[in-house]
Amino acid sequence: MKHIRTLIAKEWAEVFKNRIVIFTVSALPLLMALLPLGILLSTGGAMSMEGDVSDLPPSMLKACGAIAVGDCFQIFLLNQFLPLFMMMPLFIPIAIASYSIVGEKTTRSLEPLLATPITTEELLAGKALAAVIPAVLATWASFAVFLIGLPLVGASGPALLTALSPTWFAATFLVGPLVAVLAVIFALMVSSRVNDPRTAEQISGALVVPVLGLVFAQLAGVLVLNVPLMLTVAAGVAVIDVVLVFFGARLFQREVILTRWK
Amino acid sequence: MIDIHGLSKTFQGATRGAVVEAVSDLSLTVAQGEVFGFLGPNGAGKTTTVRMLCALIAPTRGTATVNGHALGRADQAIRRSVGILTETPGLYDRLSAEANLRLFAELYDVADPAAAVKRYLGLLGLWDRRQDPAGSFSKGMRQKLAIARALLHEPRVLFLDEPTSGLDPEAARLVRDFITELRGEGRTIFLTTHNLDEADRLCDRIGIFKTRLLAVDTPAALRRTLFGRQVVFHLARLDPAWVTAIGALPRVQEAHAAGEKLVVRLETPETTNPIIVRELIALGADIQFVGELRHSLEDIYLRFVNHDAGGQA
């Protein structure tokens, strides 16, 4: 555990000197919190009026039940922002992990590191946690800013309750960290094959597609984000995490790193 | 201290099914406190050998013990007990010199990391620059920092891969002096270098390696094996008849002229030289200087490497 802590401290000391990483971890989550708040603020007047029921997908109306249509509109709009809090833990660690691994490759610092008594499991865990922890904390901080800002931009009571519902908490506190692990391991695997952090980021960024799928499915009324769906997504991501950790651990063997990572 | 038996390593080649043999059947013993020079051309398998001995990659065949720990069975113990200076310093450029060393002191579980870092930064003259990022260091300073990193955990065996490569003469000399100091402390040093003069000066024994071990011995013994012991008599004038006369003396293996110099191959110059000197004076020669002809390590190295290339062609 001491080695993992040491490695995490080193990773943070190094990657947080990179401006792109600092922007990705600090400014972007803040922007992601302020953007939906701004939209809610700008549409606040419209939301207070009774909207046209036909504007909402039937599945949404069914989910709203007896809630006033205006509130249901606001909840519908709010739900479009939920995937943001699943997307954030995806792209933040990709930026960190890409710079961390590719940086080690370009400076050829991996060999001295591998020559120490650190185990390959500790190395993988240290690298992964150094990327996952800031991503998850930044997402949670962003979510906190979002929650604090909701009443200030005129969110209705039902809308506030929606943001505080188990669905949102499951997405932010369960799916988010699992997505972060997936993103990190995938980024580490991609980084082992490329020599430019931006290329690693771009390739790893493909992971955002399934999350965007959720956004569009919700907009089209095919899906309503709820607790069972979140638990299903969490279970699916957890399985992928296990598989990726298995392959990632094989990729993180000393000999593979020294002889095949170019 | 290092005991190697039949160590081999093969890698998959670029084409499917092809196998490249990087190290073939290496057997070698390096004693405690010895500076062993491991010489060979680029791509000879030197780095692969060092990586195997540092438990970074696994051998395909063979066994080795390093510091009494068996390769493959006690790899963590090997890593804990050896220090390695890799071909490139591999420093974290954004971190300070102190942070670079502190990281490794902690990964090696050094009891008092701060004290170890201070000691080696001081020893290598980097203490005043400890807060500067490693990326701002000159090549020589980076190499010194990498050497400090390899020593933090006080390893008894050190693997130094091209320690003076790319350094200016002053920095190279500093590193060489430091290696001599380390030998004085009884550490075993496995030195990989292309600098044959450096190997000649620093190493107790050398191994000439090109996928397999071509020769291993002290530089002096290798010279004797290849060239015998030769003495040069610098004369004011050389009469060809003198060459025949000297060549006919007992215990003189061979004599030949090289300009105005007489080159004589002897088994024991210490006892035969005075006889030759007396004989030359008797023949009327004016002797200006007498000295032992010392072939450079480069001559020895090239003889073995080229002979091997010729044999394989």
C-alpha cells in the first residue's frame, strides 16, 4: 500500500504540472456544472408555464405521473444533464492516464521504475488510482456545485427532488467511479501502443459514444433514466472493468513494458 | 556475487514464427568487489543480459543467482539488492532532483529516505540544485542524479549501462572516479560500456560478448593470450642482421623490425630483457628506450568481435 501511495503522490506531482491536465480536472467539471445551471436559468420562465404535453416523450410523462406538466418539463430537461456526470469521470482520467504513461515512455523513466521492488499490481493500481481519484472527486465536486446551484436558478421542488433521487446518486456515485476505472484501464492500454498523449486521448475518447447513446435514447424517449437502468449500467460497466483489469494486468508485466511498449 | 549458468534469451522476431536469439548460453561468475566490464557491439545482447540479471525480464533458459538470490524464484529480493543505471537516465523532468530521489528511496523502502537523498545529492555535488527540476539539468548532472538514484538503497551489486556515454571529459572523469570509490567500498560493479579505454582503466576483468561470451579474463591476460608479451627496443639505427641475432637467442619467441625499432616477443621480459640489452650493445647498437608494447583493449576487442563475425559469415 505504501508503494501505491508513493506512486500516486509522484503521479500527481508530475501530471498536475501539465496545463492541459489542470484544465481538464478543474475548469471542465466546473463548466459542466455551470452549463446546465445556465440553461435552466435561461429557460426558467418557460418552465413555470404549463407546457404542451405532446412535447414530452410518452415514457417521460408516464414517469412524471401526477406531477404538473411544467415541472415534468423541468425534470425532463434536468435528466438530459445526468449523463454529464457519467461522462466527466470518463474523460478526466483519460487525460491524466494518457499523459502519465506516454510521459513515462518518452522520458524512458519506466525502466528504472520497474527495476525497483514495486510489484506490477502496485504499479497498475498506482497509475490507475492516480487518474481515477481526481476524476471521481472532480465529478463529485461538480455535482455538489450543480446541486447547490439548482435552487438558485429557479428549479422547482420536484426538479430538486429528482436531482437528489437515487437515480442521480446511483449515476454519480456508482456508475461514475466504475466508468472512471474503465476509462483509465482503456487509456493505459491505448497509451502502451502510442507515443503521443493526444492520440491516446483521442482513441480513448471513443468510450464517450455509449454515454452519448444514453443521452440520445433519452431524448428520443426510448429510455428513461431510473434506478433499475442505472444498476444495469453499473453491473455492465463492472463486468467490463473486471475484463479490462485482467487484460491490463497482463499488459503491465515488466517484460511486456520493456520489450513491446514502443 | 553474480553466478550465471547457461543463460539464454530469445524474442519473437518481426516475422511470424521467427525467433531472435539475443543471449545464448551465457555462463559467468563475477566475484564480490569486482568491477566487471561487459563489452560488445550494439545489439549484442548486453542490455538484455543486464535486464535479466536485474529480474526485469525472464530468461528463456538457464539459471543465475545475484547476491545469493535465484533468478525467477526471488526476483523481488534481487530487485531490492541491486542498483541499476539504465542507458538513458530516465528521470522525471518535471520533478525536482530531490523529489526524483525521494520517490525511489521510498519505493526501495529505504529506512530514512531524507537522509539517503541528502547523502547522495551531497556526494555527487547536486545538493545546491536539489529544488531544480531534473529537466533543467545538463547531461552530466542528469547522469549523476541517475547514479545517485541507483545507490540510494545501498545495493551491493551495481549494473551500470554506459555510465559515461555522452558526457564531457570532466563529467566522465568525475563518474569514473566515483565508480573507483564504489569499488573501494567493496561493491560489485557490472559495467556495460563502449568506451574501451574506460573499461581498461576501471575493470578487473572484462567479458567480450556478442550474443554469446567470446572471451573473459583480465585485460592483461587477454593481451597475453592474443599477442603474447612484446618488448620494443628503440634504436638509433637498426641493422637487419641484429634481428636475426636477437631472434636466435634462447627464450626469444620472435623478433622483427618495425622501422628503427626492434620488436621482440618474450615469455618473461623481466629475465630476458637484460640478456637482449647486453647482446644489442655487444652488436654495436645505440639503445634509446626500452618498453613493453601494450596493445590497446580496442585491439583485443576488435580481434575477438571481428573473428567472431568472420567465423559466422
